[in-house]
Amino acid sequence: MVWLNFVDRAYPKLPDRSLEVNSYKQNKKSDVSSQTPLKSTIAGPAKLTSHNSSLTEHPTKAASQRTDLIFPEYTPLPDDQRERLGETQKQATQPHISALVKTKAALETGLNVTRPDLMKIKGNKEHAAAYKLWRDSAPGSPNYEKISKAGKAGVKELATQSGHENNAMYQALQGTELEKFFCPFSGCFRDPNTGVAAGLEQLIKNDEPSIGKDQGKPVFSLAFPGTGRGAAWRAQLKTNAQQFLGSGGVPAAHQQSEKLAIILKTNFGDTKDLTLIVHSLGGGIANYVGITQDIPSTCYNPAALGGACLKNLKGQLNLDERIKKQSIIRIKRDPVSSPKMQVRLAALVFLVLGKKIATPQSLGTTYQASFADLPPEHRNCFSAHREIALSSLYDPPRDS
């Protein structure tokens, strides 16, 4: 009861929100084509997109008088009103969870196995040092051209030895401002200074490449695992805190991820489609980038968007249509993605710091699973948040 008083002190109690969907807005036909120019918060070429989420759309807006939300029209529905994660949604997103797990494995294997093995080969320590110096040096710094040349040569040699020279991410980043963040050990994008780590994979469904709806184009996933990837851990925790408090503007990790998405879409052109697949902190990043760049995303147990990101989304072209392409899959009682937990933590910030912050929100359609859907070993708040628990939702039922 004391805890609830904290919430009431931060945000005055309002009449119960209506659960009726705003059908007028949902059913009103847009006067603008669904193929709208991408509006970037950073400099970049405008592109067109019509690739939709693999999940079916259903209304996401409802009436609300919440004063702590920047987007009160997207107030999360109560637990008993949320869409359950059913077999249809599982079939549609099975390739997504597979790509997420594959990216996590590539990062961990690359940093913990491949890197130590390559360091045993003569000359590779020098290649690795050149790569790291290039990655961590700012353009325009003394001798940057020389550092860049040595770094590129080091990355190419290490990528060749690790078998990543034909990697999709490596090829896509060549000649761009982000090419120095290609990790030759894992084949992924990795910047320890911002905490961003991501893999690029073609989606596979039923042992066959996944094809975009009505377009006949292969679909590639840009997968962002959650917090806790090697030396980037401290940067990721800083982003988590900055993101929740909404301080300091849009976090560097979100801005860098948006640049990466623009580069990939430009590189793909009209030949491939891109979707975002993410977990935890990566979920918040992809929810933001998915809306700014009009890219479908599937966010697993995502960290909600803080005030700075939410304010920056105001005024996006066709915002409703962009939000419809964002899908949130969470396990009930997961603390990171819990709307109730966001309200309580925001109230605690008010109690301790005397500062009112906008309650973080995830924007999109929520599909929810319960503890009962998980194997017994994952039926706790800590384990239920992890990728391994989310992956188990897609496993065949165990024999009783």
C-alpha cells in the first residue's frame, strides 16, 4: 500500500480508462499512401518502404487520460485485454527468435572462442591492435588516415581467417562511416563505446528462405541481443539509465542504430527487405528505429522508450501506420517490459529525486505469454526475461 501511495503522489489518480478501441481512428482511411518517405532524425537519403510486419494487425489505440504518458492514446491494455501469443503468432515469428538466438551465439562464440584462437596465430595480435585502434579513433584525429588504412587491413585479414569475409554485414558496411565497427571475430556489428551489437541474417522459415509479403524479396533481420555483451556492458547500462530517465536527448546507441538501419536499407535498395528483431535493451532501440525509419520490428521483452525518444517521435509521418508495424512479445511478470513496473519506477524517481519523468512506453501491438507457457526452470522473473526462455516458447510441448 505504501508503494501505491508513491505512485499516487507522483501521478494523481484519474478515472478508469475506457477499454473501448477508438474504432473511428483505426478504421479511418488514410489520405496518404502507405508507401511514405522515411523521416530520419539524422541525415540520410529518403527511401520508400512497404514491407509490413509478419504479424496480423489489430487495433492498438484506446482512450486514456493518463497525464504521465507522452502517448496516452497508446496506453497498454490491462493484462486480461492483451492479445495472447498463440500458435499463429509463433509460426509467423519463429524465424525471428531463431535469428536472435543465432546472433547471440555468434557474438559469444566470436569473442570467447574465435578471438582467443586467432590470437595464437603469429601476426594476429598486431592485426587485432590495428583494428581496435581504428574502431576507437575519431575521424579527424591525428594520423587517422594511416590508422584507418592499417585497421582496414587488419579487419580484412582477421575476417578472412575467421570465415567472415563474405559475411552480409561485412559486405554491407564496406565504404560507409560505420565499417570500422564490423567485428571480424563474430561477423557482427559491435561498438563497445555505445554498447550496440547486432547481427545481419537472412530469415529462414521451415528450412527455406523467408520471402516478404507480396513482394518476392528475401527478408534480412537486423538482430540486437540484450544487455551484457562483453566490454560493452558498462555502456549498455548507461544507455539503460539514460533511456529510462529521458535525459540527455536520444541516446547515442539509438542514433547509431538508426544510422546502421539507413545504411542497410540503402545498400539493399529494392532487392531485399529489412526487419528488426530485438531483445531487452535492443528492444527499445529497435522500437525507436522501427518507427523513425518505418521498418517492422519484433521486440522481445523490450526495455520501454524513455521521454527523450518518445518526444522525438512526435510528428513522424503516418505515425499510426508505423506503430502498427511494431510487435511486442513479452512474458507476463517480466520486470523489464512490464508497463506497471515502468509506472512504479517513474514514481520512485519522483519520490527520491523530486523529478517527474514521462513514464517509459513501448509502442506497438503487444502479444503476451504467461509463466505457464514456459518450462518449469524458466518460471521466475530473472530467467523469464532471457532469450533462452523466450526461445522455449517455440519448442514443441514436453511429454508429461
